[in-house]
Amino acid sequence: MKKIEAIIRRSKYRVVKEALHNKGVMFFSYWDVTGVGHEQKGSVYRGISYSTTDIQRRYLSIVVNDDFEEVAISAILEAAKTGEVGDGKIFVSDIKEAYRIRTSEKGAETLN
């Protein structure tokens, strides 16, 4: 099993969610997060200076069976890409074990 963590633009969330669902990835968790990126400029609106270095993003946490790893990653890459700085990142790590609390099942079957 693999854990895929993706940090994407909030504006791309619905498109990414639909792309994952279309590929058979039906369950994942997400959070609204704030991060600091490479952009180091600010903006001025009505004479007040605002920092744009704190970036609002959506963080997705997806656990899939090994055979869905590439499918999920390609869906995120295609749906989240704008070609501009700040499109986000994807991180992949191994999951040792998974348990379904309701039935005490363990293993890859718990993801279905």
C-alpha cells in the first residue's frame, strides 16, 4: 500500500477530486493548509501592503493499493497542473499496514 500526499491549489481541488473519482480512487482526506513558497513578493491594495508569501493550499492524503499508485499520481498531475509556479507537490510513502476499525480486518482489503 502507498500513501500519496498532495499539496495543490485550492482552485484545482474539484478538478482533482473528479479526476481521482474517475480513476476509481473514491476515498481520501483533505485539509486546508497555509504554506510558504518560493514567491517573495507582496501586493498593495488601497495603500495597505499585503504579504503574498503565505500561500493557501489544499492538502490531500490518499492511501491506495500498490496497483493504484501510478493511476492516482497521474490523475493528480494532469488535473492540478497549470504550468505556473505554485502548482504544488506530491509525496509518496509506503504504508506498512491498514486496519478497518469496524470489522478489525487488516491489509489491502480495508481500502475497498
